[in-house]
Amino acid sequence: MLAREVLEELVRVLGRENVLTEQEDLLTYAYDATAAMKHHKPDVVVAPLSTEQVADVVKIALRYHVPIYTRGSGTNLSGGTIPVEGGMVLSMLHLNKILEVDQDNLTATVQPGVIIQALNDEAAKHGLLYPPDPGTVTTATMGGSVSECSGGLRGLKYGVTKHYIMGLQMVLANGEVTRWGGKTVKNVTGYDLVALFTGAEGTLGIITEIIVKLIPAPEARKSMLAVFDDVDKAGRAIAAIIRNKVIPATLEILDNVTIQTVENFVHAGLPMDAEAVLLCEVDGYKEVVQREAVLVERIMKEEGAVQLKIAKDDKERDLLWLARRSALPALAQKRPTTVLEDATVPRSKIPDMLKAIRRIATKYNLQIATFGHAGDGNLHPTIITDERDAEEMKRVHLAVDEIFETALALGGTLSGEHGIGIAKMKYLNREFGEAGVAALKRIKEALDPNYLLNPGKIVRRD
Amino acid sequence: MSVYDSLDSITEELHKCMKCGNCMAVCPIYKETRQEVGVARGKISLAEYILSGETEMTKGMGDRFSLCTTCMACNTNCPCGVRFDKIILAARAEAVRKKGLQSAKKIAFTALKMQRVFDFGMKAGSIFQGIALKNIPNRHSKLARMRVDVGIGKEKVFPMLSKKTLRSEFPEVIKVKTPKMRVGFFTGCMINYFYTDIGRAVIAVLRENDIEVVIPKSQACCGIPASVNGDVVSARTLAKRNLRAFERMGADALVVACSSGGTAWKHVFGELLENDHELKALADKWAKKSYDISEFLIHQVPFKKEGLGRVARKVTYHEPCHLNRGQGISKEPREILKSIPGVELIEMKEPGRCCGMAGSFSLVHPDLSGQISDRKTADIQTTKTDTVATGCPACRLQLQSGVENAGFDEEVLHTVQILAESYRVGRKN
């Protein structure tokens, strides 16, 4: 429980209606989208309307040692917004304005509570595009997306969130308001703190304004679907496409378990015995798309695709993508709990990773379906289970451990796009060693010595 | 076990939710409040905490569960197939069992149950409404606004109560020369007391198609306002009364021109009476032959195209949630509109987005309801049409209110009224 004077001061700054203290409201900020995670109720939820209010709230929190859990839509998959130490949830959803789309500098300036899709809709009016497209594009906020450095389907060609963040306004843990970066392409003034704050999961500062890079929206696109009877052949096809200097906008893979589940769910016409399906989309100028599509088609055939479908128009394109879009819903409806991982490997190791995951599924007697962004090595092994079954959940945790071990052994990383949060904190040592984790901690303590911001995430306090 | 009897009945439904938050993308309430408790995921969590015993049902919980227009947009956007409409009904019924009805609703629902008192109240209302309501000059219909704020704001525009109820205007059986069918017409309260023009249009169109219309005098309120707010006892009483009223008169089919009424006959009566074998069988029998008027005209009659006169209207169509998502009827009203000579159908952005009326929701949360309505009104205005068609009298009320407050000239009609207009013009020629 917070002292009464803390609440009074918060109300004085934010107004009664933007300070939630009733149990019935607080309980709804105790969780986020992460599966099988313990929930924690905050003591208060506040929703500021301006950067100044954010700064004032931080100063109050600092004075009374109240932990701050900054939150957007709460769609992350790492426990990143769960208020593990109680205290305050800082909802950024009222800061939801698109301040500017600058067509001359190809930038947009937005507040952190803007939904990603809203920015894209605005950019589209000017023929521009903000490429990062996580699965939660219609619900996640820009602030959350920058804090988690979310990825998405277009990572292979267009990169991820961090490649589009040019400037940030930050409220620091001492309540000071600072600006980093800006609209210039080049900027080497001081340390690159824009890069540091992007993906920091709200542990180093609070984002109150974001300048993003926009690109001209591609003129044309073409999609195709290739079916393989062997995972290795699919892997070789991925490598061959890249080796031939074609960089598709998206290159996705579905494994056999996913294919069977999806097929039972939507009847998209996929062969049930297929070992892998690759979905590929090239985009750009019409002429380039034409040339690349032919090339990709030839490569798929050469590498042994047993079936190939090419979309003639947007309607056919939607049909091809139906299978991929339905992957998560189909899996989610099979059993109540869906543990979605994002261990990532160099793309050449995709076949090894797929086979390892299958071995792990057999070893622990679990249903694991794998799909994901094959083109950038970011797979989503998805364990479908039921968190009420304690015995099975034990096996789930062992399997997750082993998936991480495998990814690291193959030269990969713990997390491609979901972040560390609480969920993967205990594995950090394995990737960085003790010296690496200690360095992260020193950065945390330099910027937030009192562990005020999102405490209990990424690094642990001694 | 039905959702109306126990919170346990939704345990599996709750477990399906993986907290992804996709419901946030479509929830009309969340779009306005941006508070987690406004969206399905928030209320699902509350229901889970109650079921697990972590917290108990409080009056405050009941208030939070009232934050839903039951528009079912979250159902359709849910990757896990969670039926949130069931969850909210169960949660509200539980709130009423544990904490009782909010007093304003209690008075209203008791009145709905006592048909004669209600009739008198409404009729007396039509005589005395001038005291509370102020007429608004409007080209299209008789509208009024509250003179004093009784807690629902003075913004809302109401249709004037009709001098004569629809059911007193017509005999119980309306004969035609060579009837090809005998159809029961369930009027619902809004059409009986306020929008008698919709009722007259339904009757005219059915007669035009050689259908005998039966309007049992003893029919009652559909009970949806009670059942969605957790007043299961009232809802059951009304369901029984309606089933008996129509069973007594008999008919080949039953039509409604109101999306709540349609939902009641097709789904809710059977669910409410699940534990009573005899009544359940009766409810199922009538559910099978219950139709929304547009569905009935397209698939069962099908309505005659000869004799349709020219109606010069630019029309945009608003989808009532309980007709579109609730009953899967979306193409039919458009098909009717397109078949009318002179009607140009221009789609608005997001025609399926909730208008924010949601029955008593708009009385309990007038500000929120108004904000949701403003978005709809803006979408209508950009179509540059002269008419909004819809399939539900409650939506019609909300849309009229929105259009009136925004101050542009747009007539709001039920689809069947435009069809009746076309037949009328056709007869004159």
C-alpha cells in the first residue's frame, strides 16, 4: 500500500480521473500477454497527459521510493510490464498523438501511446511506410514497440524497430527531461543513447516522444508458397535465395506440426504430409518484383519444392498468407496455454534448429509447433499446453531451457524480438557470461541507481 | 449449465483467453477510455480472479462488468475463439445474484415485466412527455430532448412516444386475400411504443407479398434488457409469456424488425429455459422459424420485385451488432436496398462498428455512449448520403440522436421502411 500523501501528490499533478486506486481497476494491470506468468497487482495506476506530468510523476516516485512500471498496451511476451514489485503502473496510452509526418525529411514524430497501425495509416496517406510490423501491429503502442525493439515479418529486408528510431525524448530516472538524436541521418554527437534506450524495456528511462524514419512504400509485391517434403531442402532453398542476391521482404517457414494444425483449422489446401512450407514475398518497383519473382520461383523448383503456388492478385495473395496468419490462432485453439518462444539463430542454421526442436518435443513428450521468420533466423517454437497441468508444465520449462541451449550452441541468441523481461532473465548468464551481465548492471545503475524504473527486469538487484 | 445460472459455466471459456489483447483493436469502449478494464481482456481477468477466489464479487466489480456494449466485435477478432458475449452475461448474472440490480435498472425491468402498468406508463408518457421533453424541429420525424438532466445528460435525442401503440393500431390478425403464409410479428417495445412507423412498414411489406400477419396482443418485452444486465428472473418470465402468446395464435414463421428481438427468439429464450424441458422444446421450435425481416424477405418469401417504385435516396447502411455479428445478417439488408430503383448504396467506413447505444448501456454510461456515437456520426457524415438505413430501432435512436446533435440533414430509417416506401410509390404509378 502506498502512503496517502503519495496518492494525494499524484492526484494533484494528474487529476482524480487519471489516478486509479480501486482494486477492481488495479487487478487489470497485474498481467500482460505473457503466458504462464505469475501476476502482481500494482498499488496505483497513473495515466499522464504530457511529458511534464511524466517528469513530475517520476519525481514523486523518486521521493517516496515507488517503483515505476511504464506500460503501453501490455502485449509483450516477456513479462516486461508486470509490476513484480508493486508500486506504480504508468500508462502511456493518453499520450497518443501523431505530432508530425515530415515528407521532406522522411520522418514522423509520435507520442509513445500511438498504436503502430495508426502511424502506418497516417504514413500511407503520404505514400510512406513504417516497416516494423510485429504481430501486434493493430494493438501495440510505439512506446512499447521501441522499448521492446519489436521485429516482425519484414525483418529480413527492412530490419527491425531499432533501424527506424532516429530520436527520443526521455524522462530519466531523476525526473530530468532529455532529448537524443533527431531528424538527421548522421549524428555522432556523444554516446548513441537512442540505440541504448531502444530495446531497454523501460529499465533505463521513460520514452515520451519518438522520431522515426519512414521509407517510400514499395510500389508492387508478389507472394508465393512452396511446399517441401524435407526440412533440409527448405533450408537449402532459403540459403539459395539469399545467395542469388534476392532479399525478399518476408520469408516465412511453417513446420509439419504447424501445417497439420493449420490445415485442420482453416483448410488452406496444404498437404498434410509436407515437412515444411516456405512463404515468400518480394516487393519494390514493378520491374524488380517481376524479375525477382521469376528468380525465386526457379530457385524453389531447383531446390526440390514439390508444390509451388504463385499469387496472381491481392485476393490470391491473401489466400496464400491465410496459412501463416492462422498459425497462432490455430495453435492457440488447440489447448489453453500457448508458450511462444523466439530463440533466434543465424539463418543458415534454420534446418538444424528445426530438427533440434523436434527432438526436444519427443524427448519431453510435448506438442511443439514451429513457424516463424526463416529469412532472418527468428523461429517461434510454440509449445501448446495447459498451465493447470503442473507435471506437464515442468516438462515445458525443461524443454524451453534446452531450446535456449540449442540456439546459443548454434551461434544464436535467447531472444530475437520478444525481449528478456522476467521470462528470460535467468538465462542471460549463458549468453553473456558473468562479466557481460555485470556490465549490463553497471549501465542500469549509472542511469537508474535506485532501481526505480521497471525493477526486476533484465538485471537483478543484489 | 447455462451462463445465466453460474459463473462456473464459463470456466473453459475463460481458459481459452491467452491475454494477447487483440480485443483492444476493436473494442469501442476501450478506444474511448484506454483503460484495461474497458476491454474484454480486463474483464476476463476480473472474472478469473473471482472464480479462483483471489477476490470476491463487489459492487465495484458489477460496475466494471457494466462496461460492455455486447457488440461482440472482440469475439470476431479473437484468435482463440473466446465467446466474450457469454462471459459478460455470466459475470453480470453473478453480480446480480451477489450484489443485486442497480436501483434504476430494477425499476425499469419491473415495469417491463408488468405489461399493463408499462402500457399505462408509456401512454401516460405520450400525453405528459411535453413536460419533460422539449420538441426539436426536424424535417423527418418527431424528436425531443430532455428539458432537465435526470442523470443521462440533455444531449440525447428521443423519438416522441407514439399517441397510439402499434399493437392497438392493428387487429390481432391482419388478413389478405389469398395468403401464401401466416406470419407472427414480434414487435418489440421500441417499435410498439416509439417507432410505430417501422412496424407499419413491416406490415405493409408483408401484406404486399400476400402474407397474413398475426400480432398477438399478449406479447411482451423480449427480455434482452433484463438478461444482458443479469436480471435472469425477469428475463425468464418474459420469455415464457412471449412463447405462450405466439404458440396460442400459431404461425408458419415469426418475424422481427429489431436485432435484440431476433437474438431473443433465435438464441436467448432457449438458453434461459434450458432447465425446463417443455418450455425448452417450445423455445427451440420457435427459434427454428424465427427470422429477421430482411432475412425473411430475401430467403423465405422472396419478396416481389415487380411493383417497386423509384425512391431517390443516397443511402449508407449501419450494421446493428446483434444483427450482423449476432445473427450473421449483413448481406440481406444491402440486397434489399440495392434492389430498390433509385437507391444508391454508399458504404461508410466501418459499417459494423457499434453505435454505442446498447440499450440500457447508454443510460448507465451516457458520456461514453455519446463518445462512441460521435465516431459513428462522423463516419456517416463523410459518406455525403441523405439517408442512413439500419436494422434495429435502438440503433436508429442512437443514430438519430448523433445526426441531430451534429446538425446535418440525414434521415435515419429501418431498411424495411425504404422498401415500403418503394412499394408505395409503385402503387401510385
